[in-house]
Amino acid sequence: MDERIREAVSLFEEVLIYGTERVIRSVDDPIWKEYSPEQIQLLKLIYKEGEITSGRLAVLQGVHKSAISNRLKKLMEKELIDTKPSGDKREKILVLTSLGEEVVNESDRVLHEYIGKLMSNQVDDEEIDQFLVTFRKLREILKMNGV
């Protein structure tokens, strides 16, 4: 494997791991105290997919279905998600409620504001443009391969 790819993967993993930890530790907003990072991520996945099964969520979050069931139960109690029937009677389709969409939008706003401040004096416009080109390309490659 090309050493540059190896380094890119390693850097990406470090940014995900340490970036997530820093955001969780540093962002002082009620929404980040009310919901766990896993719950926020779950809401964002439902938001991006539009509708999704709990089995697919388990795959995307890399956890057992029981962990997803616990998260879903808490989010349903807070009326952030709802279910609708699917073709398979054993599995329901999950969708966000309007309150769930509000939580996702507020979480995104807080995160974008924090990351924007963090990067404002350290990353120039050209670097942001290159980042976007690279990640858009990577997203398309992953989509073509069924990820």
C-alpha cells in the first residue's frame, strides 16, 4: 500500500477520535449535555437517510442491535423519532419527528460554530477548498462501492 494512503488513513482516524473527544469536552451547550454523542449521531444518521431500520443503524454505528434498541427507546420517549411499518412485519422504519429534526439542526449549528472558530485563524480558504474536493471524491468512491 502506498505510504501516503497509510498516513492519510491514520490522520483521518486521529482526527475522528481526538476531534470527537475534544468537541465533546469543549462544546458548552445544553444540547450536548442532554444527549449523548451516540444519540446525536443516531439522530443525524436517521436525518441523512430519511428513513432507516434499526438493523442498518447498528451496522452504521458498529454496535449490536441491543445498543441501538436502548438508544432508540430513549429517543422515542423524548419524541425525537417515530416508527412506521415496513414490508417486513418484524422490522419497523425509523423516521425523525419535527422535534428530532430541530435537535439535529441545533446540534449542527453548535458544531459548525465551534469548528469554525477552531479553524478560523489556522486554515485558509484554499485549504478548505482542497479538503472539500478530497472528501467529496472520497464520498463518491464509497457510494459507488455500496458503502
